[in-house]
Amino acid sequence: MLFEGLSQRLQDTFKRLRGRGKLSEKDVKEVLREVKLALLEADVNFKVVRTFIARVQERAVGEEVMNSLTPAQQVIKIVRDELTELMGGSAVQLRFEGKPPYIIMLCGLQGSGKTTTAGKLAKYWQKQGRRPLLVACDIYRPAAVKQLQVVGESLNIPVFALNGQDPVVIAAEALEYAKNHNHDLIILDTAGRLHIDAELMGELQRIRERVPVYRTILVVDAMTGQDAVTVAEEFNNAINIDGVILTKLDGDARGGAALSVRSVTGKPILFGGFGEKSDALEVFHPDRMAGRILGMGDVLSLIEKAEASIDQDEALKMGKRMLSAEFTLEDFQAQLEQMRKLGPMDQILQMLPGANKIKGLDKIKVDEKQLRRIEAMIQSMTPEERRRPEIIDGSRRRRIAAGAGVKVQDVNKLLKQFEESRKLLKQLGLLEKKAKKGGLFSLFK
Amino acid sequence: MTEELYEELEAILIQADLGVEASVGLVETLRQRAKAEKIKAAEELRWLLKDELKKLIGEPGVLIKNPSGPTVVMIVGVNGTGKTTSVGKLAYHLAEQGQKVVLGAADTFRAAAIEQLEIWGERAGAAVIRHQMGSDPAAVAFDAVQAGLSRRADYILIDTAGRLHTQTNLMQELEKVGRVIGRAMDGAPHEILLVVDATTGQNALNQAKLFAKAVPITGIILTKLDGTAKGGIVAAVVNTLRVPVKFIGIGEGVEDLKPFDTEAFVEAIFDRS
Ligand SMILES: Nc1nc2c(ncn2[C@@H]2O[C@H](COP(=O)(O)OP(=O)(O)O)[C@@H](O)[C@H]2O)c(=O)[nH]1
Ligand SMILES: [Mg+2]
């Protein structure tokens, strides 16, 4: 299904609830039932969902409905705000204070992505002027040490390893080595372990007793299901983690684990991993994650943006036309004017849930320099030509090119691109209609 | 009273990662059966639900055996699910039964993945066919099958690189590996096992769908059942792909691969310790 998740299911509810003054308990309940499903489908832990829904319900009942929003949208807005809040509000930066070297210890389940993350972090902080040392503390998994060494080599970051030694000893020796070699940052890559493995959990505790660990970071796979709560709780109880890194966010997992982990540990999510490359690490943004978990892309920021910059009716009309077969060069021109206020079309489209799944959408790129030339070309067309670009033959093309001061090829290119965009938008529109419960753009109503 | 029990049962299923749809559906079936068969006792309802769940998950599958020549098994899945470890454990398991095994190190992408498989090869007493890191995985697979053929191996196990199902180009690469294996030997690969991490939630279903689009999956290995995750999403995977679970992973040691047991799996879902 294309528009999976909350936004489509909410259309009905939206319709029923339109045009009321205050949120009644019934309004809120109706919307929250859908939200609950969305959260569970996103793998947010069952108990976390229950507490969360109760909290939103309490907050939402009786609240004034903001002018431009319907009651249902208002509830969703509260939901997203609460979600964002729960996940820490705004992005948290890890600061280095006190005396270096700072020891960062990574830990987590098997296969969560610790070694790859260790490399990414080393590179990230190296770029900020640090001198990191990677330390291979996974002495159990076959070739784990070698893996870190290869990663380090490819990044040009030194890797400390000791054959046949206990991880506690390795960490201690690495600290000595770092001091002697002027490293101000030490990243410990530990073995993957189960939270119920008392002996291996004890090993992490012993490392912390032996060397001054600056921050302990739990690495969690974004695809984790209900068990994320247990894992995070156990790691936190055993070694008191300071933060979390969520990996494999480049996939299509909704990532409810983020909420689960955050709400049981109270520890911030610091980074997100978005790929296997060494620079695929980003500071974690709770607001974006909230939209993702709800499965509604950035629809809300789109609403907010549209509200702030343009007439809602205009936006709705434009949205509808964009998705219909009637989208003409005239609309395109109007769009170009709007764009200055709202932002580029490709970005607007990307904010729609499911949009990333449409092949070729990324090709609708409008670069600012091109914009002016496009505008000039459209201005050189007759109104008839703008409405029915198919009538623009060779001689008309030459005339338009001359009028706009561009080459005929530029006109050809514009018309071709426009035709392609129109096809894509039409496809998006059709799929929209298929997603039974109404269009995305009814969100603007 | 009974309503509370139904809710409790639904909660158990959801918390085992069965997913809302399957959980609600199962409890609905339970309600109907309870009504039709006039059942009220909690114990009996529980028993009925387990019965439904067993039906949903189906019988375990067994490893395919090619009657005429070596059996080629390809192991696929997303990053970190336990593919290489499963190849190693499977190789050991087969070698224990007196089978001759050849391994193909077709994960040429992840750092030291080849070395990791080589260590497993030593543990299992199986030869490992390898190229350089970064080389064409299809070429490695081809060579592994040829080596297996000429050495008269019983099983040829091909380890592949982890990839997210959403990475179109890597999924095409996987398809190519499968195709090239077929070129090295008619009818191969005979078995393509998708490795699913029991810790994974609803995303495992997307994984399964997209992997099955690239290569014909014939069975599931469910790993990391030694943790606290229940792995309930396999129910949806099994029913969507129409292939059975064949093995489970319960640890990192050579002996930690076991045949799937539906009964034990279902019991574990209700075991709340
Ligand atoms: N606890 C546990 N760990 C496992 C199991 N299978 C694999 N692992 C571990 O999971 C991690 C990733 O396994 P690996 O085979 O390298 O995954 P791959 O990337 O899919 O090849 C390693 O640390 C393995 O030791 C299992 O059944 N139980
Ligand atoms: Mg591997």
C-alpha cells in the first residue's frame, strides 16, 4: 500500500469531526484509537503505547480547537507534539567537557551495528578536530577485531587491539596508549551481547570500573520490535547508559523502538545511522522521528508551512491540480511564484508520506538558476500554449526560444520535463485515489 | 471476566510481535470458536488460542536435499540478522551428519566478512571458496558451486552480504547471484533461506516480501531466539511467502542451530518469564 499509516486512515475521522469548537472526549477517543494502531504497527511497545495514549487523552480533552485546524487535526498535532517531547524535544548534542581522553563505550545486542557505528562516530568526531582511537573489545565473534581494523584502515583512524587479552585489560591498555599517542577520544567497540547474559553484562561493568568511561551508548537497530523495551531497560539497569544510537534508519522501518527505548530509559537518542557508508550518521531529530513513527511523513510540517506562508485554499487547489491530469504550464508558472514562499516543489512532494516510494520523483528537481529561465520561457508562450503544451510545434518552439532568449533545446527540455512531471504527478494522484479513504490534500481542508 | 481474558491474550500476542492485524484476527477466531463450541474456561481458551496459532504458523520445514548431486543453499537477509553465523552452524550440523560441505564467501562487501566465514569453515571442517574483498559476489558463488561439484560435495552453502530490502541495486545484485548459481549448475540454488532476526518487529514482513521479489525464498531461519524476543512476526512472514520456518538460532556456538518446532515456539510465546 502506498499511503500506509495514519494519515489515510484519519481521513474519515477528519470528515466526521470537522467544524467543532472544543475537543470532546468522544472526538479525542475516536482519533486516538487510530493513533494507537499506528503506533503499534510502528513497533512502539504495547505498554508504552498504553501510557502514551492515556497521557494524550488527558491533555487533549477540552482543549480549544485552533482556528485553522479541525478537531481531529488538533488531536494529531497534540499527539505529534507529545511524541516529539517524549523523544527529547530537540536534538541533543554530545558535549565533551572535562579532561580528555574521553572514553565512549558502545554496547548492544548482536548485529545491531556497533562496529559500523564505531567507525562512523570516529570519523564524525575526527571531522570536528578530535583525534580518535578505535578499540577492538569484541574478542568473541569470529573476525570482529579484523572487521574493526579494516574499518579503521579505510578511514585512516588507528585501531587498538590486543591478542588473547580480556576486554577489560584491552580497554585499560588502550587508555595508556591513547595518552601516550595524543588521542583525545577513545571509542570502545564491545562484543554484541544479550541483555540476559549475566556474565557478559558483568564484563561491561568491569570495563567501567577499570577505566573512566565518559559516555556509554546503547546501539539499537531501528527495526527492533516489542523487545526493545526489555533490552533497553536491562542494559540501562546493568550499566546505566547515557544515550542511544538508532541504526539502519535508511530502511523502511517506522522505528517505534525509538519511542520505546526513550520512554523506558529516559536517555536521549543522540544519532541515527542511515547507511553502511562511514558518513551515514546524523544527529537525531525527535520531531522528524515522530512523523516517521506516525507514518505521516512530514504532513504536519507541511500544514504548518502552508499555513504560515500561503493561503490554505490556494495550497489545496494547487495540490489537487498538481495531482490531476489538468496540471498545465499555467499552473506551473503560478507554482513557480508560490515556490518562493513555500519552498521548492521537490521538497514539498518529499514531505508527503509514501512519496519516497514513487520511482522518479527525485528527478523532479528544480534548480534555482533554471527557475528564471523557465519562467522566461513560459512567459513567452501564449495562454493557449500554456494550457495545451501539446500544440507547441517546431515553429512555436523557435518563437518561444527567441522570446525568452534561450536555445530551442531548452524549450524542448522544458516541455519534455513538464510532460514527465505531469505523468508522475498524475500517477501520484491516481494512487492517491486508490488509497480509498481520500486524498492527502484533504488534510488542508 | 472473559472479555478481560480476551484482551490479555491479545496483548500477549501483540507483545510477541505478531502484529495488530494477526493478533486481533486470532482473538476474533477464538471468540467465534469459543461461542460455537460453548467454551468458557480460561485454560481451555488458552489452549484453543495456542491451537489456532500453531495452525497459523504451520509445520516446520526440512532442509531440501538434491537427489542427484550437491544441494546448493543460498543464505540471504538484512544486515546483522545472523547469516554468516547460520551458514557456519548449518555447515557444522551437516558435517556432523557426515555430509561434505563447501562454503562460498559471497559477502565481499562487509569488512572481514570473508575472514569470519573462514573461521566458521575451520570449525565445521568445510572448505571455504573466497575471492578478494570487493570482488563480484556472483563470481564467488559461481566458483563455489563449481568447486563443490568437482569435489563431490553434498552441500554448497553460499553466504551473502547483508542488505536492506529497500536498496534496489543491491537486491538486483542478489538476484544476479542467484542467476549465476543457476548457470554453474542446473536447478541450483535448490534452497534459498531468508534469515530473520527474532528481535525484529513488523519490518520483517517488508523484508520478506522484497527479498522474495528478488529471489525465490524457500524457507526461513529465525535467529536469536535465545534472547527475550518471541519472533512472532514469522507468522505473517510464513503466511505471506507460503514457505516454512526450517531452523532457529539459539546462540553463537556451533551447536546453536536447531530444527524449528512449532509447538515449542508457540509455548514460548505464552511463557511469561
Ligand atoms: N545470541 C545470538 N546471537 C546470534 C545468533 N545468530 C547470530 N548471532 C550473532 O549476531 C551477530 C551478527 O551475526 P552475523 O552472522 O555476523 O550476521 P550477518 O551480518 O547476517 O552475517 C554476531 O555477533 C553473531 O554472533 C543467535 O541465534 N543468537
Ligand atoms: Mg555476514
